[in-house]
Amino acid sequence: MADEDQVAAKERKILVAVDEGEESMYALSWCLKNIISQSSKDTLILLYAKPPRAVYSSLDGSGYLFSADIMVTMDKYSNSVAACVIDKAKRICREQADHEVKMEVKIESGDPRDVICQFADEIKADVLVLGTHGYGLIKRAFLGSVSTHCAQNVKCPVLIVKKPK
Amino acid sequence: MADEDQVAAKERKILVAVDEGEESMYALSWCLKNIISQSSKDTLILLYAKPPRAVYSSLDGSGYLFSADIMVTMDKYSNSVAACVIDKAKRICREQADHEVKMEVKIESGDPRDVICQFADEIKADVLVLGTHGYGLIKRAFLGSVSTHCAQNVKCPVLIVKKPK
């Protein structure tokens, strides 16, 4: 029975990458119901990757269209989107977890693929949980699938949760 | 508290694709420690994809090298490999699960990518667990990553477990 206690007592770091999409919120919700057990001392870490400034600039082919004012406005917008995503994720945790879950929040700027992989390895996450369409704020800005990239590059186990249609 | 009981009582089908590689056995082991909780009524389903006859034939460019005898021998070999993989997986379950786990075994012939995707959807698995190098018996016979293919094509959540180096 020593094994049982050991399993129950293990403190796992469960990293959930969240974004604006319903898919990532579904993944979070699935994780709360299926991974985080009541007996565990898990820490749930919510990670949100904010698009970096370079993304706005890349939308502007000429390099001159976006004035400094617009950049400031987009920064503000992007911060409020981040706050909104994190709020929603926290609400889901409060409402759907069947016990109190220890939670941490991290917001980083950058390509979600890099941000997620680097952070997962940095904190030595026990498992990374992702939705299937984690493309971040401006979907077209990043080519390729975030989940596929992370599954191939992150060291820890990766759980990819698809939202049923 | 109604929610708690509901979560605990839910019978989940946890499908683990196993093969000859250490990676899939590690994935099974991780799953036993992290997904299957004592309170759950989970059924663990072990799935092994046997290489189909076509794979041996494709190794034989001329189409004449492999006699019927050799084909029979390779069929026998492939059956004993399947038995060996399943035995090993069952042993891991017995030794590492902290409680008795309801278990089923399924052996199918075919490209592991198709076998796994079809079976996961067919049984409406709650989660599919995979190692990262599930290439089956003859690694070179199937191009591309099984885990990537399954993550993209299976309807249920997919957990990809990488064996630490």
C-alpha cells in the first residue's frame, strides 16, 4: 500500500495552455474532470501566449501603416484579451473542479509554439494539456499546428484534447 | 457533492496502444500512475497492431523472394511477438497499478495508424494513450509518426507520452 500513498502524495505540475478558442477551454475542463483527482496535490498552471508585437508588424507589409498610436492600442487590446482568457479559465476551474485546485497563471509573449515548449520544459511540467486549435489571437499569424509542434518538441507527456463537434 | 459522485462513478474507456517498443510500455506505466485513479471504474483496453502480410511482401521487391513457407513462419513470428507484447503489458498493469484494473485486450492486423484511429473511434474511447515511437514491428515499413497521425485523426483526447532519455 506504500505505492498508493506515494501516488496520491505526488505533487504534479499540470500545465494547460489556454487561448481565446473554445477548444482550449474544453481541454481545461476535460483535464479538471479526468486528470486532476481529489486526492492529488496537483498544481494547475494556466499558460497564455500573447502574440508578440512582431505579429502586428508582420500584418503590415509596408512597415509604415501602423502608427505608434495603433501599436499602443493593439498592446492594450492584447492585454485585455489575455486578462479575459485567464478570467474565463479561472471561472471554469472554480465551477468545474470538484475540489479546490492550487492554481498559477503565466502570461508570456511570443509564438505559442515556442512559449509553450520552453515553459513546459522550464518548469518540468508533469503533463502539458492542449486543445487542438491553439493558434492564439491572430490565427493566420502562425502557420502549422501548435499541438503537433508541442507533441513533437516538449519533453513531458502531452495531452491533446479535441472538442467534440 | 453530486458532481463528485458523478465523476468518480463515470466508467471511462482508456485505450492504450502498445507495441514492442519501450516507449509504449512507458506510456502504459505513466497512464496507470497518472490517469487511472483508484476511485474510478475505468476499463483499460490494450490494443496491439500486428503488421499485415502486405508488409512482409513489400520488403520483397521482386515479389518472389518470400516463399509460402517463409510467410507462414513470419505469421507465426508475428503472432508470438503480439503475445509477448500483450504479456508484458499485462505484467506492467499487475505490478504497477495500485488497485485492480479492469482490462481488455485487442489485437488487430494493419498499419498501426489506421488500426488505432479506427478502433478508438469504434469503441468511443475516452482517451487514447500512445508512446512517441509506436512504429510497430518493422519500423521502416510505415513512414510518418503514428502519434502525430493519431492526434490529428482520432476524435477523442490523445495523450502522447515521451519516455525520458
